[in-house]
Amino acid sequence: MNPPDSDISLFKRLRFVLVETSRAGNIGSVARAMKTMGFSDLVLVAPRCEDPLNDAEAVAFASGATDVLQGARIVGSIAEALEGCNFAAAVSARLREFSPPVWTPRAFSAHVAGQGELRPALILGNERVGLPNEIVEQCNVLINIPANPAYSSLNLSQAAQVLAYECRMAAAGDEVDSRGVGFQGDAASLAQIEGMYAHLEEALVAIGFLNANNPKKLMPRLKRLFSRTQLETEEVNILRGIASQILKR
């Protein structure tokens, strides 16, 4: 495995290597799993199916990730597949008596995401027999995906999806968390929120829900409630609209 030449994102550094895959559909499914998480470097070692990059089942299972599928390289040996890599991880549900250190997907992803000089490869074996010992012994670590001990069998693309997800989370870090899920509008300013509180207080007094002479802790409790929601400008406007309708009655 050759040394790297530059420090770039894990999305560009990480390689998925499939060894002697039997079904073309599984290759397409792995391409899809990779693309959904932002990875694209796929290498096939001596696949056992004919024309796996153009096979109808592979294309169908890739489901929109045909660019990753078509961009895959086919090689004849694991040595060729690992050219340019300097950290290799065998993926296996079967632990070996003599194997490299056993890591979880999360430990692997944290390690390779934090070291830009690494050019890592994830190596997944044949659907039925997995990886031979001689390949496992060449690797730096063996990745074992924690699963139900009574039924720990994952198919090839499921394992690839778990690995790709963990690597994405490690690579993107806080960027993923801070982006949130779904649509997000502009955050309301402190002045807008204070104006909303005053408007709500006026409306609550008008309907007799709040006693202006004996307010107790209602408004502080409402403020604490809303402070947990990260109010957006449009949401403040909605609440003020409700208060306006109350005051018109």
C-alpha cells in the first residue's frame, strides 16, 4: 500500500473494495449505499458475475447510483485494489483466532476521519464465504458490526450502508448536526421574541387567563417553554397573529 500524496476529505479518500462478489445486484446495492452517504470510490476484485457494471440487476439495484457503479474499477487481485491505500480494514461477522485488532465501524470511522494522511479501504468479502484469512491478515484492523448475537447476519449492501453512514457522520461531524432536519427558516431576533411575549401577555390578560395584578409565574414559564424551541420569525408572526385575533374579540 503506497503512501498518500495530499490531505483531502474522507469522502474522497475512502475506498470500498468488494472481493469476489457473486451477485451483480449486490454490487449495485453497494453503489447505492455509497452514493447516499457521499462516497464514490468502488473497486471490484475478481467479481464472479459477468459484466457487473452493466448487468441489468446491478443497474436496477443501484437505483440512481449508476455513476458510482459505472465508475467502479475491476481488478484481478487485492494488491491491485489497495494501490494508493495505506490503511486497510477487513469487514467480517466472523472473528478469527489470528486477526488484526477488532474495531467497530464507529471506531474505524473516527480514526480515519481524523487523520487526513490516511487513504483507507474497507474490504468486504463474498456473500457466502466472506473474506479469506490471507486477506484479513494483510489488513490493519478487522471491523465487526455489533448486532444481535442470535442473528448477526447482514447482507453485503446492509453492511456497506452501516459503514458508509458511520464514515459520513465522522467526516461531516458538527456540520451534519447543526444543519438539522427538514426546512428551517430565519431565526427570530431577541427583539421579535420580546415583542411576541408582550403581545401574548396582553392577549392572555384580555381573555382572563392571566391576572395582571397577580401574574404569578405564568409568563416566566411561557418564556422558558419557548426558549427551548429556537423560534423562527414566521413562527413568531403566527403567535402574534393569534394574539391579535384574541384582542379583536
